[in-house]
Amino acid sequence: MEYRYIKIALVFLAFAELFLPIGFFALFDYDEGAFSEATREMLVGGDFITTYLDGEFRFDKPILIYWLQALSVKLFGLNEFAMRFPSSVAALVWAYSIYRFVNKNFSQKSAIISSLFFISSLQINIIAKAAIADSLLNLLITLSMFNIYTYLQNMDKKYLYFAFFTIGLGVLDKGPVAIMIPLVVTFIYLLIIKDLKLFFKMIFDIKGIAIFLIVALPWYLAEYMACGDKFIDGFLLKHNLERFNSSFEHHSGNYFYYFFVVILGFIPFSGYLFDIFKNIKVIFKDRRYLFLMIWFLFVFIFFSFSKTKLPHYVIYGYTPLFIFLGIFFQKYSLKNSIFVVFFLMILLFLPDIAYMLKAKVKDIYALSLIEVSKEYFDLKYQIFIALGIVMIILSSLSNRSDLFKLFMLGATFSTLLNFVIIRAYANLAQEPIKEAAIFAKEHHLRVMMGSKLPTFLFYYQHLSIKEDEFKNGDLILLRSNKLKHYSNYKIYFKRSGIYLIEPL
């Protein structure tokens, strides 16, 4: 009976955390702004093959997410809700896919716990609703892997063909990574169980290849015909090979980078990760578990050796961890919640901690944010965080079931994250950029970008002017750390380290 009520509560939690907040705060720089502005320019220019950012080619990602965002804008208008809607829907389907897969292959209890961990974890809540390609990509990788797994269990070709279909969509969403993960994981798995003949039979299935090509190839051909070698150099070489071979845009880290990312990313359930590795011998002996563990380990190891490191890369391998957490969960323990309570305590006193460390901060823009942070991380913010901490502790000490305690932990944390913490930070760091853009738009001002802030362009709804087009009376948008480059200027807009200035 309890499972039934928890399932119903889980549906409401998924909707509340993965869908409800998507229109409540401004877009974030850099990625959300870049994707959203590129979609806006697509709609304005009417070119649905090649994407542009501020009038320049944007070859970072393929086309699928832009098409879906453009469709969303047609339905809901040009706003944050529309930009995040495709990612939010993908996240909801991703959550359901995990529940359905685990329920079918393991147990209902494991399915509920796996889904709860997914819906409530820190990194999923940040990335799943973002107006970028990754929520959709993770869904497509997950569906590809689930269908390959199912095909290997029952050899029903329809699952193999659906895997080819979702891989094709993944390639249309973000490129070669959507092929690499299913291909390499399947190869390693079949190599270990000594059935490589099946691997080559799978990848050279004519009907499967045809499905993949029908889905993925037309846009790539159309883009190459439109842009030629610029597309090859910009997309395949720069945004794929260079990301692995070199530190791209200063996003680097050591080989242990993703250990820390995973620990933080799984808050509030980080302590339960150790339950997985207590069962490592069982995992490697059972073929059902082996495929899933290879999936996680390949992603983790591959991106650990990549020169470019971004926190969301490792999420491509998170789905198996959520499944393992559901399968191997033993008992709720208060000690496993201490880490999240400590994390929330830091967030409770975040403005005070920032003020204490202010003397050591060298970046002028960061100092600008610290100076005004208490306006946003205010008493109301602190009351909500404090109440959340109390609720977690009280529910942990109650006599209710382990499943109830897990649900309360996940629901409390994710609600604070989505409706208090992220919103406060967005209002501090991103709302001033939105207000500057609206100010410039309403006053018909020409603006040059002095700082890389594509969210400004989205709300400004115009392209920026280039340096060689700059005239007297034109303004420059910049963060406070760039003001040092101008000795004399008039300020038109100033808030939280964001400036619109006219050089004199």
C-alpha cells in the first residue's frame, strides 16, 4: 500500500521539480543564453539548417534541440519557459524511462528508489531543465542503452532498431558522443562475455543502419552543402576532437575531477553511493549488472582522460548509478544525511561566508556580487533553508519507513534547490543582465558586447553592434571587471556588477 502512495507522490514530485520551475528565473550565461539566442536568431532569420549566435556561425551543436526550442517558442512565446520546455519534457521522460526499466527488470521498490534519487539529486536538477542540448541527449543515450540491454536479453530485433533510431536522434542533438557510448560499451560487454560475433552482427545490421542514416544524415548533408568545410572545421574538429585533445575554453581539471563531481552531483544521496561499491563483486559476476557498470565506468574513465572537463559530461553515465542505488539500497541512515545537512548549512550562511572571504577575492565582478548578495540571500532565504534542515532531521529521526524518509530527504532538498537556492542566485547574477537588455531595448539603444553574455542578446532581441560599427552615442555592455579598460565613461545602467556605459 505504501508503494502506491509513494508512486503517486513521486509523480507530483517529478512534475514539481523537473517542470514547474522552468519559467521562474532568468536564463543563465553562458550556455542557456547561447542556445536560446541562437534559436531566436533562427526564428528571426528563417534559416532552420544553420545556427548563428550574434550573427556569427555557431557550430557548437547539431540542430535537434534548436528545432524543438523553436517549436516551443511558437507554442508558448519567446520566454524562459519556452526555451527550457523541451529539456524539461526530456527530463520527465528520462525519469519515467528509469522507473519503467528498473520495474520491468528488477523490482518495483528498486524502481521507486531509482526514480526518487534521479528526480531529487543536485546535478540532475541543474542540468535536466536547462535550455541546452544535454537533457535531451541524456534521455536519448539512456533509451539507446536500455534498448540494447533489452535486445541482448531477448534478441528481439525491434529493440535493436529502436536503439539505432535513438542513436540517430542523439547524433542530431549533440553529435558523435551519442554513437560512441552505446558502441564502445556494447563492444566491451560482448568482448568480456566472449560474443564479439554478435557485436558485429548488431552494428552491421542493414535495416538498423538505414534507420540511423534516415534520421541523422539529411541535416548533416544539408549543413555541409550550406557551409562546406567551415562546418567540418567548426563542428567535427573544433567542438569534438579538440575538446578531447586540448583544454577547450579553459575548462580543464585533473584525473580526479569527476570523483568530486559525482560526490557533489548526487547530493542529497551521496552517502548511498558507497552501497554500490560494497556490491562490486556481485555486479561483475551478474551480466545484468555488468552491462550497466561498464556503461558508467566507460563514461567516467573516458571523460577523466579528456583534456576538456565540464561537470555535465559525466552525467552521460549517471543512469546506471541511479539504477544501482535503487537495487542495492539497504537502509536509511541519518549519518548518510549529515553531508547534505552540512551542505545546506553552508548555503544557509553563504552571504556571511562570502563576506568573510571577500578580502581574498581578486575578481572585481565577484566582489560586486558579494557586495549585494545579502539582498537576495536574505532573511526569508535563510528561514526556508533552516526549515528544510529541521525537516530533514525530524523526518530522519521519525519512526516512519525507510522509503518515507528517503522521499522526505529528496523532496525537501530538491524543493529548496529549485525554489529557493537557484532562484536566489539567478536573481543575483542573471536578473541584472535581463534588466539591462530590457532597458536597452525599450530605449532603442545600440549596444556592443564588452563581456560574453548571450542572455543579454536574447532579452535585447537584437544583434550587438561590432567594434568597427561603433559610433558616438553607442553603449557597451560589460561586467565590472572590464571597466578598467575605459578611463572615462557615462553610466546608463548599473546593477550587481553589470554596466551599460558610453565611452567618452
